[in-house]
Amino acid sequence: MNPAALVLPFTALSAKDLPRVGGKGANLGEMTQAGLPVPPGFCLTTEAFDRALKGLPGLDAALDALDAVRPDDLPGMRRESEALRRLIESTPMPPEVTEALLAAWTALDGPAGAWAVRSSATAEDLPDASFAGQQDTILNVRGVEALLAAVRRCQASLFTERACVYRARAGFSHRQVRLSVVVQRQIDPEVSGILFTADPISGDRDVMSVDAGFGLGEALVSGLIDADLLRMRRSTGEVIERRIAIKRLGIYSLPEGGTVTRTHTEEEARRPALTDTMAAALRQLADRVAAHYGQPQDIEWCFADGALYLLQARPITTLFPLAEPQRPELGDRALMSFGHVQVMTAPMSPLGRSIWLQAIPVGRELDEERPGRLAREAGGRVYFDVTPLLTHPTLGPRALAAVQNIDSRVAADLAEAQGRCPKTVSDPLNPRAGASVLLPVLGRMLRALVWDDPRQLHKQVPSRIDAAIHDARAQVLAEPTPLARLKRFRRLVSRLLPTLLPVAAPVFAGVASERLLVKLLGSDTDAEALRDLTRGLADNITTEMDLEVGDLADLARPYPALKAALIAGEQGRAALTALPGGEALIVALDAFLGRFGMRGPGEIDVGQPRYRDDPGVILRVIAGALHAGEPGGHRAHHNKMKALGDAAVERLTAAARRGAWGWLRAPLARRLATVYRQLFALREHPKFGMIRLLDLGLCAARQAGEELVRAGRLSAAEDSFMLSLPELITALETPEPGDLRALVKRRREEQARFMKLDPPRVMMSGGARVMAPIRRDHLPPGALVGVAASGGVIEGVARVILDPNTDTLKHGEILVAPFTDPGWTPLFVHAAAVVIDVGGLMTHGSVVAREYGIPAVVSVDGGTRTIKTGDRLLVNGDQGYVLIQEA
């Protein structure tokens, strides 16, 4: 095919021709080649566009001016884009472009028919970014002059205000995109509309969603009318939903060219647009188009004289990806997000995902060094197939109860998913499979609950975890090469949970003790004392980390110049050391990093930066503390909370002493309350151990990356995080060099796309999100609903922090975050309250908020999107809602 061709018919095009005819043109050619019912036409190529713009006076200056406008400067974008469009439309096309256009048009009997002239940009209808509707479409074009004017208008529409804003926000350069013009035979339809081959709301790949109206589809696409809605299962033809709208208007072709908007009669407006025969034909078309492209499509279609025509198809770019590997032979399965349970919903690096797939022995033997058969990846996140557990008659209800303690929203969604799971599964859960691990854990937990001295266990459990990590560290460091260290790490991480769970079993006794205490006390429960029992737990490793950050701030507090430098954002070691008090601060900071430097926001992903990589995170927290507060205030507050917690033991014991059985209940209540205070305080120690073990893999992967950089196969050591653990080991084992940089580039682009996705807590393997309904009838109008995680009601100013690596929380502000893990909690020292998009009663942010005695509402869907920094909030940690108050 001639690369300099100015015009190409649909019959000569396919998907690979996107650079020459844009996304719309390439799709029309691809569908024509596939034998789909596409009206005939041709494309004026990007080469014709280049020639049409070549030599335009002032073009470079106009593009420079447009590139200089910020995406949020709408008046500037409007001014510069309009000037560029006027420049293009006022300049005739070159003669050779006009001749080629008219020759192709005449060959299709152009003068005798009506035509649709559409833009097709090279950054349009892409697999990962749909720019549909950003340029112009002109319908019912008749005659030579109208055709030439419509083509020139389409070319200029590459620079409409909306197209320029959309490109700028999506990160596409205005010079990067080019435009083709599609000239297609106009169909004059009775009915037209849009079809999604997968449900765009739920994500279910088996449910097609159809919007339909009378006349040309422009009325529906432009939002001029309410459309009829049909939702149907593609596999069975079952109609899930059918709604007939009142379609008062329609757009129709005029005999002389152009279109007219016509008002329907009342009878016409209420008549269904689709017959059952039409719906069946659309179902068949949806199957053909989706099968051809291998991914869900957004289809424009119409019926004319009983025939169905396909006008366009583009990928649906907003769907959350299906989990891999797919196992359709097992039916629709319930998948639970690991990230939501860990309160870290951002996508993980490929290395991080592969480590957790290796670490959690779901569906594999403990000694096997491979991911379990129930582990999946989707959208850069890890999901686990919980179908065998949910469908087990005994373990299913117990699992839901356990998850309820961690995250009530996840538990509610799992309960909803339970009803969608097949009644029988081909791989039922075998309770004996995990008995070798779980029975010893259960035994140690019960012993800790009723027999062992909780104060001794309080000392022993951290020591035993430290010993296990020390042994693992010695094993890894004893290996001579990065390859050997990674292999040793893989063996260790394969047995991570079987190793840590028995050691950490007493912590589960701490978790269980609170619930048992409530049951024991019954109606005598002192709710305030029970809440105070959770305050100021001693030796919680994460609380200790936060208190040490407060100590660092106190070191800077007496020195005005140092304090001012930190508040101003100074982070240079040399600059800070040179100031009075700076040297002592840096020495203390280094000691802090020596103990906690392997931690950081999103720390369950080895691909995330650690405090030691960017101490500026801690320095920003210190700066936030210096805005207010008194020396030692954080320690005094913790001691106050600790005193409340210790006193709560006595208050709950006294409450248990009431009644005829008080002599028996009182010592049991004291025992349970003491177990809680001593052992629940250790809740973060097992995770701290895991993070230290992960750090061994992180360091080994970085060393492997350095080796691959020296071999010229990677550009930077951190690029190793863009490979999975098996891929990284294979790369080191492969004797012949292979350049991995192209793969790393693709993975980074993929990660950027994953970051934009909203991951479901629970989804079915067919793609459907599972969302249990939320009760709102007991809340104030406009309230954002969540889970009451830490009691108290407070008003204050919001600070939305999406990345603690770059943002600072000032003392007394309300922290609003997408998620939190131990890497976030230094911010809690300054927070007046906490609002988090995800989480539950027993997730990290909730526990820390209760320890600090600040209100917290978690699992607030979309909280960080709705709340803005500076908003005045009422946070009700008692009833679980957040209210944005009027200024």
C-alpha cells in the first residue's frame, strides 16, 4: 500500500492502519474486512491532513501558543483553539488532496447519495483511551461544495476547545495527534443507538446494555433525548431490564442536506424503539464484534428498512480488567480484593504482586514455589477466588464473620456474592488441607486466651518474630549472588504465613478477647469503658514509630531557624545540619531510619519507596507537627490514653462483678480485658515482621537490577520492580542477553493506566462488580456514608492527602485519605479525625485512630473524590458518616 496515499477505501484498511487513518477509520476498515455490516466509504488519510496543513502561515506559532495553555485554563484554551480553527478553515485544501477526495467520492456514486463526514484522530478510539466525540461529525452531506466544506471543518475540529482540553488532560501533545477524515455512506434510519457489549456500570462481560431512540443516533449521543434501555444476557438472551423512555425528539435527514430536530407525537414518543427481533439481531452483532476484537466494545448501530448496520465500534476503556488467569470452565467465581483487606488499593508493582501470589498458600501445597490456583491478578491488584470458602456449609458463615471484623463493606459484598456463586463447585474446599497449620495456631491462641501469662507473651511474641526474621535475613545474606538470594527469598516467602502464624497466634487471642468480653458482660457492658479499653496500647510497634516521629519534631522545636527551615520545606542534610540543632536532628533521624527505614506508604508493595529512600516523607511530617503543639505533647497524650485504657480494665471488672454470678464473671472479665490490653497491642508486630522479610526481597531485587543494568538489559536498578519474581529469576538465569527495557516501558505505561481504575472490593470472575446496598435512611441529607471506626464527633478543616510522600498534614486538620497503612500513620499524630475511602473496624487506620482517641470513619466510597482540601467537615465516628458543611 502506498504510504503517501491520500485516500484509502474501507476495504483496504485494518487495525494496523491507525497511524494513517486514525482510530475510527482503522476500526471501520477492520470491521469491513471482518464481514460486518458496515456502510461503504473511504478515508482521507493523515498524509492528506499533513499536506493540507503544510505551509499554513502562522501554524507553528499557533501550536506553540496552544501548547503553552494549562488544561484548567479554559478561557485561554478557548481563545487559542478558536484562532487555530479559523486559520485552518479559511485556507483551501491543496489541489491534489481535493482531486483525490472527489475521485474516491465519485467512484462510490457520491453525487447521487448522502454522506456522513466524520473526524478520525490518531489518538481516538485507542484500546486504553477513547477520545470519542472530541472532534466534529457532519451528517447528511450532499453535493461537492458541502463535501469540501465538511471535510475542512472536520480537519479543523482536531482543535476544538473540548478536544484540546481532553488531550491536554490525557497527556497527549497537540503536535502528537493527526487527523483523518472518514467519508461514509449516510444511512437514513428508523431506529438507532448505542450498544455496550459489556455492562458499563457493573462490568459484567455477559450483560449487554443498549440505548435506543428514533431517527439518527446523534440525538442520543448528544444527550438530546431519554433513550429506551435494554439490558440482556448475551449468553442466554434473558432480558434483565427493559425501560421505555418518553422520546419526545428525534433528529432526521432533510432531502436537501443537513438535519432537522422534530417533535414526536405523544404516541410516537411512548412507543418502544426496539422490537424483540431487533434485540435478537443486536445480541448477535454484539457477540460477533466482541469476539472479533477480543475485548468489550462500545458500538454505534442503526436499523433502516429492516437491515441492521454497524456504524462504529470502539473499546470500552473504563471497565476494570478481568482477573488472570481466567478459568471459564469453573463458572462465575467470587473474587476478593487483597488490597482492600490490607487497606492499600493502589496497583502494586509486578514484582510486588508476584511476591504476594507466592506468599499466600491459597490452593497450593505449602512447599510448592508457585502461586496457588485460587490466586488471580486484575488491574494491577491481587484477588483471591473465595468461592470454595463461601460455598462451604460450615466455613462459609465463619469466614464472613471473620471478614466482618476486618472490613464490613467487604463482608457485605461477599455475602452478596455468595448468592451468585454456583451451588456446587468442582473444586470444593478441603478443611483438612490447612489443618497442619491452623490447628497449632488455634491451640496456641486458646492457650494464650485462658492460660498463659499475657504480660509474658507481650514480651515473648515480638522476640520470637524478631528471631524468625533474623534467621531469614542470615539465610538470604549468606547466598553469594543476587540470583541465589532471590531464590532463597522465594523459598522463604513461600512459607511466610506458615512460619509467622504460629508465632503470632497469641495476637489472635487479643482480637478474640474483646468479643468474648462483650458476650460475658451482656447488658452490663460499659460502652465507654469498652471504648477506652482500646486506647493507648503499650508497645504497639506502629504507635512507637509515630511517637518517635513526634520526638524528632521536639528536637527541632527549640531552634527557630531549624523550625522555620523545616516548615519552609528544606530537606537537604547539609543545609539542616548547618543550622543550630540540626546535627542532633539528623543523628536522631538516622537512628529512626535504622529501625523503621524499610517502612513507607503502600509498604506491602516492594515497588513503593521506603522511608530510607526518601526521608523527606518524615521531614514533612515533622514540619506538620511544628505548626502547633507543645514539646512532649504527643507523649503526654499517649500516656493519658494509656491511663484511660488501664483504668478501663478496672471499670469493666467492676461491671462484671454485679449480679449473682459476679464472683465468677469478675476474674474472667479482668482476664479478658488484660489479654486484650497486652496482646492486641502486638497486632502490628506480625506485619512489621512481614515488611522486614519483604525488605530482603526488595534489596535482592535491587541488586539483581544493578546486575542487569551493568549487562545493558535495564536502564535503572528499580526497573527490576517492573518484572515479576519468576521473570527476574529467569532474566538472571538466561545466559544470552535480552533487552528488558521495552518490557519495562510497557509495564510502566500499564501501571499508569491501572492507577486510574477504581478496583472493586469483590467482583465475579465474569467482570461484574459486587456491591451490597447501603442504608442511608437514618443519616442527614448529603451525608457520606461509611463505617464508624473510632468514636467521637468533631468539626474541622479537611486536608485531602493522596500521597504522603509529597503532601503535609498540619496539626489539627482532618486527614482524608484513599487508604492508610503503617507508612501513613505518622500523620495520625497531628490529625483531629480520619476519613478513609476503604477499611473496616479492625484495619490499621481504625485501630490507630482508636488508640489515639480521635474520631474515624472508614469505607467512605469516593471520599477523596468528593471532599476537597479546605472543606469544613463534621466527622461522626459514632454513627459512621461525614457531612460537608456549608462555608
